[in-house]
Amino acid sequence: MKRIALFFGSFNPIHYGHIHIALAVLAKDKADEVQFVLTPHNPFKDPADLWPEAHRWAMLQEVLATYPNMVPNDIELKLPKPNYTATTLKQLRAQFPNHDYSLLLGADTAASLSSWHQAAYVQQFPLLIYPRAGSTLSSFSEDQLLQEVPLQEISASQIRTTQDPTLLNRWLPPAVLAYLSKHRHLIDT
């Protein structure tokens, strides 16, 4: 049975913080593969803040092509919006019953899990939790925590608002920088 860690996100855009977390999951043998599930519209976020999903999907594919055992997953692009993790998990289980899924979540997101749509269903899946600024890890069990994964001080909202090329070079993989350079209108809005 293949162990898949599902890393849900808007990836608006994908950055080194995301990659760092996925590398830690693989290095610690918590999964055989990390699937980055692009969420077109998280029901807890304002869709006006999102770049078009086609651009986010293109960047995700370009970046992950260079990393073994990291795979972009477009299932939520094909499901009704807004996207609910429970719906996605049911669809994945139906399509791939021989995969063993876990959820890769930031501590801030994991803390709100009980308020999610069909939370009881989602909570059946093992959690892999990484640190996030302003969130405590004390309410999670040791087997859920990604131990020794340093807090990443990168946020997609900072990336979308900064004009500092030094920071962008530090935060973004070359494929994202090239894509944004080609599609400059994304970061000039």
C-alpha cells in the first residue's frame, strides 16, 4: 500500500516553505509520496486574493517536476467549489482504494479541524503537523508532529506584496520566478 501525504493548499504561489515541509516528510519516511493538492477556492479564504487557478497549477507542475516523490494533484480543480477536504478524500479513496492517505497540515490549520465540513470523516485520517507562527503544538500527539522541522518564515501573502527581488529569490524556486517574470501581471496587481 502506497503511503500518500496530501498537502492541500492554494499554492498562491508555491514557495520554498512548502518544498521544505514536503522534503521533511519524505526524509523522515512519513510517506512514500507527497501530493500537493491545489485548492482552487478554500472556503475560509477570500477568492479575490487568489491568482487564477490555471497559473497556480502551471507553477505547481513546473516546480514539482524537479523533486522526486512530490506530485501535483489537480483533483480539486475538477470538483464543485468551494472545495471541502472531506469531499476530496472520499473521491480519492474511491479512485485509489489501495493508497494509505495522511493529511499534511500546519498547526494553525490542524487546530481548526473540528470546524471543517464533515470534520468527523476528515479526522479519521492520520495527521502530519508542521509548526506555524503563532500556533502551539502542545495539543497534538508526538506521532502527529513533524519533529525538528524548523518554522518557515515565508508566506504567500508576503510574496504577493513584496517588490524586493532579494526576498523573492530567497523564497521562490527558479521555476516560479521565471513564470512570474513571464506573467508579470500576476504580481503587479
